[in-house]
Amino acid sequence: MAEKIRQIHEYVPGKQVTLAHMIAHPSVELCQQIGVLDSGAIGLMTITPGEGVIIAADAADKTGDVKLEFVDRFTGCLVFSGDVASVDSALKGALQALTDILGFAPSPVTRT
């Protein structure tokens, strides 16, 4: 009988932005499924440690005309919405605050 290899994966939080993504022109169905009012764009970020999401939410709110939809300091998830230009500004502003001020490892801003 072949021996199985067992791997253990550990979550080791570091100062990093693991996701910075904009969904431009999401469908009405997607917005309904995630509980966001129909909007021009949705911004998504994942940050470790999770408390960093509070700082990212503050920076996003100050740099773009966005509505904060979901801020979870336990998982580090941030969701916000607005028009495409505002969400783009908010993503870049939050990323800049985390990387330039706090020394977080950045993630590229991606878009679909």
C-alpha cells in the first residue's frame, strides 16, 4: 500500500495586502447576491493582519467617494462600492496608506 504524504498548512499573518481588485460594471444579479446596491464598481481587498482592514477602510473612504459595504477585522476582508473612478481611487488610496505609511507588502490592483 502506498504511503500518503500529509501536509499541514498554517496561516501566518504578515503585513500584506493579498488582494486589491475592482469589479467594474458588476451585474445586477452579482450585486444582489452579495448584498450591494446596483453600483458602477465594487472594490475588494483582503489584508493581513485583519485589523489592517480598519485602516484600509478609512483610507478608501477618504480617497474615493465610496460606500463601505463590509469591513471584517477578523478575516481582513473589505468591500466597498461606487462609480468606477471612485472605486479605483479608493483602492489606490488604501493600498498607498498600507504600503507607504505602514510598510505592508503590496498587491497589484487588478480589474475585471
